[in-house]
Amino acid sequence: MTDPLFPDGESPAADPAWVRGAIEAILMVVDTPVDALTLATALDVPAAAVDEHLAALQEDYADRGFALRYVAGGWRVYSRPEYAEAVERFLIDGAQAKLSQAALETLAVIAYRQPISRGRISAVRGVNVDGVVRTLTTRGLIEELGSEPESGAVLYGTTTYFLERLGLGDLSELPALAPYLPDIADLDALAEGAPS
């Protein structure tokens, strides 16, 4: 059976305009970033061609309300930060579920000191963080990374979803805040009496 758009039997993937359109269509429906190799495989085109199309699309979107960005190991379309207020107003009248101040502080400690136990997080924050850690885990922002060999305490770290939500490629892109947090050796002393 022949494709009505390509009656001569030529594959749609041979047409650069079709490939670019297909990439755009896929990027509009994904809910997580997708890497160039996955796009190339799905479209049956060389990865180098996909890379070229992604670069061209990024440039094409320069004056739009959205941007194509590489985050968390893949590509995804995002609204531009300068339109965040308008988008927020539109989405359920701004009634989005936001993180509490306690959750944001706990998430920051985990992001900068991961892997880290609840006892150490509590030592930094000065309060019990069990409920907040459960909330952050439920929302997919942190996950268990194993346990401390000495104490058996569960260690937590951030997820790729965290990177995606912050628009980061990896943790090295976090702002330089770590020098202002307490030293790990100081946390060991503080965490002695804190629950793990």
C-alpha cells in the first residue's frame, strides 16, 4: 500500500520537512524529555539529522512564547520564563499545588548534600522532616538512593523529574549555594541524636 503523501513509494523520512514536522509533533506530546537517538530511531533517520533539526527548531523558536530546551538528558518544549505569570494565571486560576517553605528548604538540602539521610536533613533544618520527605518522594522530586553502611539509614537524592522541573541538565548546574551549608562533619555531630 502506498502512502498518499508519497505515491512514488519514497519514505516520508526522506523529506526533511516531514522529519522536522514529525520531531515537532513528538515534542509537543511528550511529558518527559526525549533524547535525539530515541527520536532518530522512531523516525528511522540518522541521529545527526535529528541533531541538525533540533538545532534549527531551537533557533526558529527564538521569538516565540515557547522554547526547545535540552534538560535531564533529552529535549522538550517549554514555555518561556517571561510568560510564566500568564501561564500560571491561565492554569486553574493560579491554583497550582505548590511546595511549602519547609518542603522547599528540605529539597534544597537534599539537592546540595545528596546522598543524605533524614537525620542529617533534620540536623540542618533543626526540625523533624519525615512528613516533608514523604511529600517530596510522593511528588517524585526525591528518591531513595540506598543506605549508609555504618547506620543503615536510608539515603535520599533528587530525581530526573527534579532536574526537569528546574530546567537543569544535571546537578552541576545548580547555583553555587553549597559553601553556605554546614559541613558534613558538623552534621555528623548534630545527627547523633536525630532520628534516621
